[in-house]
Amino acid sequence: MKRAIVFIFVTLSAYAGKFFGQVPLVEKIEVVHHGGSRLNSPELLHNILHYQKWGELFVYLQTHWFRVLFLGITVAVLAVFLLHYLIIGPKKFSHEGRAFYVYSLFKRVVHWTAALSFVIIVPTGLMMVFGKELGGGELVRCARYLHSVGTVLFIVSAIPMFLMWLIPMLPSIDDIKWFFMLGGYLTKRKVVVPAGEFNAGQKMWFWVAMLGGFAMVITGAMMYFQDFDLEILRGLKWDQIDLLRVAAIVHNFIGMAILALFITHLYMSLFAIKGSLDSMKSGYKSEEEIKYMHSSFYKKLLKKEKK
């Protein structure tokens, strides 16, 4: 036992020595001044140690609230849908009869690319938020790289998705009715739900994902590249550290909204309606599902057939 302990100690010491030999304990401050930049300059420590405009709020949120809120949102949303599944259960519609071709191959490819981007972005984002609890190191560093890959996929898919679904995602009177009855999801019965091609819940996810997603791309780029020179900063008399702190605050709060609606969208797609995901595989949605869950869209499809 003693030999084993000594062996482990020596091994860890050697690894630690190698690690500390490669990674400096104190980052070197380069005496280089880039335009309006104060991140990479002799003023670096001064700017970090002095709160300026947003430092106190950022430190307070980062230290006390961000992780608590992310954890609380994750647990609360999962708990609500678990209760929904156990008490009410999924809706079941016949997939044997007629079906309508509603999603072209192009739309499905764009949707699945966007879906893949969020499947990468959301978990890796949480891994970075809880990096301390995960032990940091290579795992969290890998999550950061994957987060960047997911962001590129999001940008590639979000632009065509925004353009092709902009019109059907605009608000309508049906949305108000949908919210009053919560889309019919609080009953086991089949009820006719007023909704167009997309219901109010899907629209809410679309706008949060699109507008919030692009805001997160911008704030994420600020935090990723960090050192940049913007004329507007000098006009506002801000240091770059101020802008980075604001970017981090905005990024986290938008991330919370995206996290809640991403879990909601997953549940609705995979569990709330049996076979709902099939429409994004084949492009076809069953007539009965459209008739009940998208009644306004169903009437529109029938009118098209008569022409």
C-alpha cells in the first residue's frame, strides 16, 4: 500500500511539474499597445483590478448567480415535462391515412443542420458554465472548441432558415388563442388547436433561436477574440474589459432563454406527440395531426387542393 501511495505521489508530482513547466502561473504582460486596446498592454492588470462600469455586476453574477440559474432552469424545465409525460402523456394521431408533404428536402437539411448545431452548442455551453465542477482542464477546453464548431454550423443554417420561414413565423391571431389553451397539451383529448403551419410555441422558439442566436454569436465572438480595436469604445469612454463583461452578461442571460426553449422543443418533438419527428425525416405530416394541431394550416391545405 505504501509503495502504491509513493508511486501515485511521484507520478502526480512528475505530471504536475511537467504541467507547470508548460503553463505559466502568471500570464506575461506584453508591452505592446494595439490602437484602442487595453487588454494586451501594461494597463491590463489595472483594468482587471478596477471595476470601472460593469465589473462589480459581472463579478457578482459570475460568482453567485449564473451557475445557480442555469442549474435551476435545467432541473425545473425537465421536471415540468417529466410530470407532463407521467400525468397527461403523449398525444397519439393516426399515421396510417393521408399525409401532406409539408417539408421539402432543402428545408429538412437546413433544419437538421440547425438542430445539430444546438445539440453541440447547448451541452458544451453548460460544460463551460460548470467547468469548475467538471474539473476544468482538457475536457472543458475541448467543450470550448466544439462550442465554436457548433456556432459555425448555426451561422450556416440560421441564415437560410430565417429567410425560408420568416413569413410563416410572423405573429397571428391564432397565437393568442394557442396560448390561452396552451396548445391543447394540458388534456389527453384530441382538441382542435388554432395554429398555422407553425404554432405559437414553435414561433417563440424560432425567434429566440434566431435573434438570440445571432446576439450570442456577436457576444461570443467578443469573448473568443477578446482583443480588438473599436472606435465606438473610445467614444463611450469604455475600456475593452467593460465591453467583454457586458458581452458575458448578455451571453449568459440569452443562453438561459435558449436552454429553456431548446429543452422544450426537444420534448415537444420527441415525446409530446408520438411520431411527430417523422415529418422532419420524410417531409410528410399526417392529416389527422395537422387537422387537430394546426387547424388553420389544415384549412389552407384543403383550399389549395380544391384549386
